[in-house]
Amino acid sequence: MAGYQTQQRKALLDYLYRHPGSAMTAQALAHALRADPRTQPKPGESTVYRQLQRLSREGVIKRYLLEGSRCYVYEMPGGTGPCGGHLHMRCTSCDKLIHLGEEPTSLVAREAGRAGFALDKEHTMLLGRCAACRKEEP
């Protein structure tokens, strides 16, 4: 991580590390930080926006454009290793991000290649509904 480590940045990173794979807007993240009893000090909303932009530029977190809007969601990749080598799925109901493993990613990339299409694995997002949200359907 590059840059000066302020207490607010550390608090934000601590929260993100405790919630890997959760995709949140900056506003939702600022609200969650205020509500989280473990987060100290509580970063202000403008600090959260500024730090998220910086962390995204540094490659520490992922930033995705929320479909149908001009809002970005931010996510701390789960697990270890780079996040760019596999595909992601995002639930359109709850914004949960799911990371596909190496084998399904390779299969999709291979099929796309057969059609003459080269996938950008880092930025390709499959949209749908997660099992939990489908379970809540009437």
C-alpha cells in the first residue's frame, strides 16, 4: 500500500478486510462504518470517498460501475492472490460479488475464444441473482 497511513485509512481498510467480497457504494460504506462498533475512529463521508478512490487507484480494492446508474461499488477481493485472473458474478438484488474459480473462468474464456472473442477477465462481470435472493422469491 502506497501513501501515508492515516488512522481513518486504517479504520477503512480494517473494515474492508473484515468484509471481503462485499460490494458497497461509498455512501453505504460510510454509513456502515458509522454503525460498526469496531471501527475507530469513524471516518467522515468525504474521507471515505477520497480513500476509496485512492485505494482503487492503488489496486488494493476493486471498483465497479453499478449497472443502470452512475454509482460505483467498491469491494475488497476475498481470498488471497490477484483478483484479475478470474471472472466475477454480481447479484443484481443484493450486490454480493461472487468470484468464479479458475476452472469455470477458463471454460468461459475458452468458449469466448472459440467465438473469436477475447475476454477481459478483470473487468467482466456476470449479472444475476444469488441463491439467497432467489430463495426469498415468492
